[in-house]
Amino acid sequence: MSNKLKIKIIGAGPTGSLLALSLSKIGCDISLFDTNNCEQIVNKNRAYAINNSSRKILASMGLWQTIEKESNKFNNLVVKDNLIDRQALFTIRDLTLSNKRSYSIGWILDHRRLMTILMDEVFNSDNINLKLNCNSNYEVEGYDYIIAADGSNSFAKSLYSIKSHKLNYNQACLTVKLLLRGADDSKAYEILMEEGPFAILPMGG
């Protein structure tokens, strides 16, 4: 009889896939489910900012070298408060010694590139059983843990009465990709406005 933990993860996006890969590396048997197919999971129009703390986690999983090649790093971060018309510039000099060695404040990564890397790793893992186009919410037998990673409006959370805490900011997030001619690929902006924060994140090119 196997003593391996059997874990069911619902949701194969970045959170679910990274969790599946992490747990598989410590010997757990993972069943990773998603109602979407691989193309639907990969082809979403999003981008992510990765900081040095996340870089260290990805490096410990053996993923960072591949992910870094697909990312655009930035070395300057401008934080501006529009209400008082003041700004601060953060550079590599402001990082801790261990983070300075990365020569970057952060990295911007397109969702498609990230998920292509993660899906390749999931497909090649002996400990992960990937089941796409599959609604598995009611399949509970034989698992030591069931983890909901299917988004903020998770059906699994309500089905299994998983408690969560939310703070309503009365704001929504709008994300767009723009080609800005003459933009500096090494500089990111966080602009604080009365309506809410506005970020400009360089994706390269």
C-alpha cells in the first residue's frame, strides 16, 4: 500500500499548476482537474509581475531559468502619488544584498508564456494526473486533501464549504496591452490616483 498523499486540485491555471508541481516534487500523487481544455487555459490575455520573493520560489522548483528567458525584467520602479504630486524612484540599489544579485527589481511575464512552461512541466511529471475538459467537483473518494484553485468565484469552495475572507475595495481591475513607442523597457510605474492605482508594466518590445 502506498503512503503517498493523494491530493485533488481543482483548477489548472497558474495557481493550481504551480501547486501541483510543488507537491509532486515532494512525492505526492496529484490529480489536477480543469473544466477547460489546454488551449483555453493557455490562451488568456493577461500578464504577471514577478518579484524577487516569487523568483526564489520558482528557482527552488527548478522553473526560474526557463521562466526568466520568457520574461522582461525592469530595473527601475517609479511610484507616484498624483494627489500630492510627489514620486519615488526605486532601483536595484534599494534591494537587499541577496536580491541585488538578480540585477532586477522585477519581471513581467505574459500569461501564455507562463502557462506553456507550466503545462509542459505538468505533462512531463510522473506524479501528476492531468484531467482537462472535466467537471470533477463531486468526485471526493480516495483523496487525502481537496484543494480549490478555480478562481475567486470558485464553485468548489461553495460545494465543499471552504471558508474564505474578502475585502470589498469597490473597485474593478481593467487590464489592457498597448504598444507605447519610445517606452523604456526597463522601467515600471505605479501611479496612485484618487480613483485607484494605475500600473504600467513593461513587457518588452
